Amino acid sequence: MDTQQFDALIIGFGKAGKTLAVALANAEKKVALVERSPKMYGGTCINIACIPTKVLVNAAEHHQSFDEAMAHKTTVVARLNEKNYHDAFWIVKR
């Protein structure tokens, strides 16, 4: 079994975990960032709370259909997930 040593293990890929991982990596610490689900890159706010809610409220204000609103919400969340995934990869590769 291959083992690795880390200075910090951060559980959760939300705003706090991501911010802490970057700060520790900038301080030249070796960091492991663990997220249970690849669908949760970025944490609760991006995936199931703040961002989806704001997108759906905006869609309602602009009289979009339910299907249009949900499609737009899915696109926004997927885009932010992808960005967070690549940000984490950048942290690891430094």
C-alpha cells in the first residue's frame, strides 16, 4: 500500500475548505482536500443552497418557464463545479 504524508487533511470542498487549502498550500504545506461527492465541489452554497436559489429567483423574476429555469440552474452549478475542480487540481500540482 502506497502511503503519503500531509501537513493538513481538510474535509469538505466548500468555501472554507477550499480557502484553507489555498492558504496552507501558499505556506508551502502539503494538503489533502477530501470531498465525499464529486457533485459537491464548491460545497453547499454552490450546489444546493445560495447559488441555485438565486438563479431560480432570478428566473422567476424574468418569467422563465420551470424547464428553462432548471436548465439554467444546472448549467450555472455545473460551470462552478468544473471551476472548483480545476482550482483544486491547481492546488495539488503546486
